[in-house]
Amino acid sequence: MTDGALWRRLLAEVLGSFFLCAVVVGSGIAAQNLSPGNVGLELFENAAATATGLFAVILMFGPISGGHFNPVVSFVDAAFSGLKWRDAAAYLPAQMIGCVCGAMVANVMFSRAAISISTKHRATGPHFLSEVLATVGLILVIFALARSGRSHLAPAAVGAYIGAAYFFTSSTSFANPAITVGRMFSNSFAGIAPSSVLSFVSAQVLGGLVAVGIIWLLYPGVTPRQAGTVVVPHSLSDSAFAEPTKASGRE
């Protein structure tokens, strides 16, 4: 379990969520500008940027907070005692704030209004099923790596999974309530209409619950220490950020 200062972990979650949503929304707008009318190419550009951007963002902030950037990940981690419940509750608003701000800045970077509510409706049965499946897969990837001592591979694995899920799910794999809320504030390729948000978030929560059951069946021996490495190892204490001291007798 992490023992770093909570304020530092929350700041990492805000910043990580900010960059993640800026990547998702910004690359979606750029794809529209670069490949107008070619939806397949737009999706490919958006997916490629998201997959590689997520990889980098987890590397940047993961060692501090775990690199969750996703309330479902945080609460599933708490269910396995890798994160305190009160810390998971604190991560939630941090992730939401970061994603909303990231969407707003992405809009501004492309000379759009900071807030433009999306009109892209996505609430259908197939989309709901897609979000359940996308979320289950994401959680299983993360915990399979944690259980087998391979959490150092999570940045690449999570990025690769999300990139692939953009194409194998009809919902383009949001798999994250915070990013879902953030994308509501951009009327662009990556946006989602407010009327569709509840359906997506409900599916993601359900996917998280299903994933917990599957993890208990497949990996019954998950320990709090292993869960504490989700998404990546992050057991940094405040002393880890102190100024390094010179070893005695050496430069």
C-alpha cells in the first residue's frame, strides 16, 4: 500500500487525468481537422494518440499515485485493500476535475470555446455492453499484471489494450467514468452527449463489479501488497522526494 503524502498523490491524479483527457479530446479534434469525413482514419488517429499518450502519462505520474486516472480502478483497488477506501473516495473528484479541465484546455488549443457540450448520443444497448466488456478487460489486464509481479509492464499493456479496444468495441472503449464526464464538455469527435453519460458510467461500474468477481475466481491469492502496485508500483514515501545527500568520502 502506498505511503506517500495524500496531497501529492491527489495532485498526480489531477495532472494525470488532465493530460489523459487532453490527449483523448485533443487528438480527436486534430483527427477531425486532418482527416475530415474519413471516420475510420479519424478513429485510428484518435486511438493511436490515446494508446501512446496513456503509456506516457502512466510513466509520468504512476510512481506517485499508481497512475489510476480512473475511479473504477481506484475503487476496485480499494476492494482488494491496495488503496484505502477514503483515499479512493478522494481520488474520485481529483480524477473528475482533471478530466474536465483537460477537455476544456483541449478545446481552447484548437481555437474552440472552452466548454462546448457534446451532442454525440451513444446510449444504446450495444454501447452499454461494449462499456461493460471494455471495463472488465481493463481491470483484468491491470490485476493480472499485479498478481504475477509484472506491474512494470502496465503502462505499455494498458495503452495497448485501450488502443485495441477503440476498435473492437462499438463504444470506442471509454472504460472510465472520469473521462466519460470530461468528454461531455467537448462537442467533437471524442465527445459524448450528457444524456448518454449515465448509461456509460453505469456500464463501467457494472464492469468493475464483474471484474472483481472474476479476479477473485482467477487470482484468489491477490494480497494487499500486490494490489498496492496497481496500476504501477507507487510505494514512495515523502523521504523519497528529499534532496539526495552525498555519500561519505565521495563526490
